[in-house]
Amino acid sequence: MSKMSRLEMLKSFAEQEPQNPFNWYALALEFKELDVEKTAEYFSKLLEEFPDYLATYYQAAEFFAEIDQLSLANSIYLKGIALAEKQQSANTLRELKNSYQNFLFEYDFEDD
């Protein structure tokens, strides 16, 4: 399946089930290599409309760090870590904390 037909299929799923966060998450990941603005739009939508969808936080924080929105990335990491603790998701918590430490080191970002 071509990337474009996969995108069309994912868009269709999102239109049919707009309350399913996975559809928007899949779109954000598909657009990551194609369109920075669309990717940012989909991750922002997820963070605003589906704040309990834990899978978003790792990918969104990494994405925003890559496009030099470091304060936003930092905030997303911290919210994701808090949510993983709240949801008692040990594996995701470990991944987020590890990625966050790498982020702080790589970008020489000051952890407040």
C-alpha cells in the first residue's frame, strides 16, 4: 500500500470515528516524514482533545524537540510522565523518563 493511499485510509478512519484517539495518533505518525505543520496539528489535537491518551506523549515530545520547540517538548514530557504515573503504566513511565533525561542532556535544557 502506498503512503498516500494509507494516508487517505487513515483520514477516512478519523472522519468516521473522530472520538478514537488512535486514528489521530496514526495520522500524526504518518505525516511525521511528510508535513511538519500537519504533524504538529495532529499532535496538538491529541494533547488537547485526548489528554489521557498516553501513547501521544513520547512521540509528540520527541517531534516537538526535533523541530526546536523545546519548551513545548519539555512540557509534554512532564505531562506524559505525570500521566504514566497516574495510570500506573510502568513501562511507558520508564520510557518517558529515559527519553526525557536524554532530551535534557542532548538539548542542554534546564529542568526546572
